[in-house]
Amino acid sequence: MGRAKAGDCWVTVMGNVNAVAVATLADAACILLAEGMAFDPAAVERARQQGIALLRTELPVYEAARLVEQLGGGL
């Protein structure tokens, strides 16, 4: 996340409140949770408070990131 730009999509398998904190610091637009993982209830609440969209996919991280890039989103 050190090289993330404001508005990027962060693809990860971490669905906890710490992931939302990092996304907030990086000014990410959203977190895409890959590999069928689930967000913790605390993470969902914190993301709502911070205005960060939460998305999920069954795809592996690499494939999810490739799809985001193909669709024109930042990583």
C-alpha cells in the first residue's frame, strides 16, 4: 500500500478493521476482498464511517487484480 494512489482499489484477503485503517491512510476508494474471504462486522462498520466501499470476489488475488486493471481501475 506504500505506493497506492488516492482513489485506488486495494485487492487483499484481509477483511479486518486494520485493513480499513490502512485503506483510509492510503485514501483508497475501495477494498476488494478476494478468495471468498469475509469482512469482519467491525471492518464493515468502520468502512461505512470512513466512506470506503467494500467489495468481495471468489477470484484469487492475482486474477482479481488483473480484472480491476482491465476494467480501468487503479491498484
